[in-house]
Amino acid sequence: MVLYLGELSSEKNVALAIRALAAVQGPVLLIVGSGPERATLADLADRVVPSRVRFFERTAAPEEALAAADVLVLPSQTEGMPAVLIEAGMSAIPSVATDVGSVSEVVVDGETGVLVAPGDVSALSTALTTALDHGASWGAAARIHCLQHFEMGAAADQWHELLSEVGAPARRHRSAPMPPQPPSCAR
């Protein structure tokens, strides 16, 4: 089972995942989400890979969709720091994603999943096959990686370190004597 979990909008490029699935024997693509591209994606799926794509509305319990997945796919044209990749990693699921934004901070290419160039359907097909073949070991590595870098304690430590670095100059300024304050106008 290959899972896409997120918004069904043009920048997420879910159509690429549907086209890539056509070259991969066997797996079903589970698409969980809603958005303006849903009808177009359903039509494409019916034409390209009939009966191998299932659509479900957005869910308040993404862990249920993740529990059904062997691989998460994120074929976006643009991203920031996608939480869905972190959720997949924490769930010991390898990811196949386009190498955009901060995706490479979550997916370690060849260790926790596969990174591909945006828009490359052939590379995405190959990456899906590879990730499905390495599922359990890459899933375990994804969990370790996400725990080390994105678990709340690790994230808090990283924030503390960053705030200590950027706060250091401010502390120096605070130790300087304060200039005299004008008298208060309050009576």
C-alpha cells in the first residue's frame, strides 16, 4: 500500500504519483485528503490505473491511514518542512518524496526513503519500487532519524541551542547600565 496523505491541490502534484503507480506492479495507492484537484485526480486514476487508487476524505486520525501504509509518497512541486513525512517516519514508514524545500532534512536518500526530482514520473516509479523493497529496514531507520531530530525533546534541545546563540548578544546589551528614565507624568 502506497499512501498519499494531504491536500489535493496542484502544488502537491498527486497526479505524478498516480502516473508513477502505473509502472509499478501490484501496490494500491491510498489517497487521503480533499481539495480542488480531487475530481481531476479521480478521473486520471480511472484512466491510468483503474481499480488501484482509493480515495478517502481528510481524516482527524492520520495514524489509521499510516497504519495501512507500506510507503508514503509526497510528489510535491514545493514544500516547507512537511509534517506528514515526520509522521510517517515516526510510524516507521519509509517515504518517497520530491527533493524540494526541507524534505531532505526528513528523508535521508537511500536510508529512510528516496528523494527524486520534481516532475520525474520515471524516477518516482523506480523510487516507489525501491522503497517497497526496503520497507521494513528503511522504516526502522526513518523512525530512528525522526526520533533523533524531530521528537519533542530533541526539538526542544535544538530550539534551546538556537535561542542561546541568538540571545547571547541581547544578554550583553542587557548587562549595560540602563539610561536614566524621564520622570513619570502620572499623578
